[in-house]
Amino acid sequence: MVALWFEPWYYAHVGLIAAAVLALFGAWIASISRIKGRAEPGRASFIFLEVLMILYMVCLIMVIASDMITLRQNKIRTSSQTEIDGDRWDQLKRNMEKGLIVQTIGIVCSMIANALLLFSLVELGNGLMFMLKQQRYKSRKIVRCFALSVAAIMFILQLAVVSLMHKFWPMNWRPYGDDGELDDDVDIISFYDELSKGLFAISHLNLTYDVLNLVTAIAVLVFASVVMHAYKNVKSTRGNQSSNT
């Protein structure tokens, strides 16, 4: 078998992600034990975070599975110096299909986790402002509607990317027969023209998603700054208790 120089990096990637999953799982268990039964105004944000962490762990596990599938494909391709025969070609196609399913699950979990993260940050800020002012303010609804709208747009963009992936990624092996050779009835020029257009569409959607994600991050930072500014004159409760004693 031909050795792959990048195989150790795949295993290192898998190991690091596995360690992250274990750390997240431990933090999730600890936070569940602390938050359970509490009724703070910002409790909804912590509920969102609990669900988010589960989805994020699933997403990381899917990344590990994708890496392992990629390693398996590379080993099949380099298992001999000869051309890929029909059986190995079928095995490669099956691995590609599995990889597409695994990546789809990971992307969907990531989409939901990102939306919940945005909601949790907004609700946490709303809860803190409610604790400070002890009244509901109108801008809270505006911030919540903004978060809902942005999350919906980002979800639609990622859903479009997933749909295009399911259409154009299998095209990498669709024009080939069971023996791995190009079928005679395939117009290779029009085929790759359609494939390139699909890949460009995916790139544009990803760019739009990244820009919107950046704008959202800036908006969240501004919102956090407003909340922190409102709390700048709040005295520490612990400090007051120690001074009274």
C-alpha cells in the first residue's frame, strides 16, 4: 500500500476533535447540574445553549466520521499501483455517498446550532436588561425579530448550499461507468460546464453566508456593548454584603 504523507494530519485532526467533544460533554453535564431548577430571567438563553452544545457535539462527531471516510477512500485509491477496477470504483462511489450524508448531517446540526447561539446571546442580553430595569422595553422585540430574521436567512442560505451539494457533488462520479471509464453518451464539455456553474453557485452562497455572519457578529458585539454600558454603574452585591458585615 502506498503511504499517504497527510494521513497523520487526519488522525491528529480526529484526535483533537475527539478531545473537544469530550471537553464539551463534560461542560454540558456540569452546566446541566448547575442550571436545573433555576428561574432567572435569562434562563431561556441557557436552555438554548444546552441544546446548542448537543448539536455542536454531533457536528464534531460528523467531522470525525467524514475524516475517516476520506482516509478510507484514499487508502482504496492507493492500495495498488494499477488503475482502479470496477469493484474498487463501486466502493469509492459508496464511500462518496456516505461522505455526502455525513457532511449533510453535520451541516444541518451546525445550522441549527448557529441559530440557537444567536438566540441565546440575544435572550441573555434581554434577560440582563430586564433584571436591571425590571420592565420590558420595546427594543427587546426589535432585537429578537432581528435575530429571528437573520437566523432564518442564514438557515435558507445553508439549506441552498446543501441542496446544491447533493446535486453537483455526485456529478464527480456520475458520468463514469462501473469500470471507472467515461461513458460514451456523456457530453463532457456541457457536463463540466454545468458542474463548474454549480460549484460557482455554492461558492457565492458561502460568501454571502460568511458576509452575513460577519455582520451578525458585529451586531451582537454592539448589543453586548449596550448591555455592558447599562451595567457600568451597578455595584457588586458581594461587595455590599461584605461591607455590611
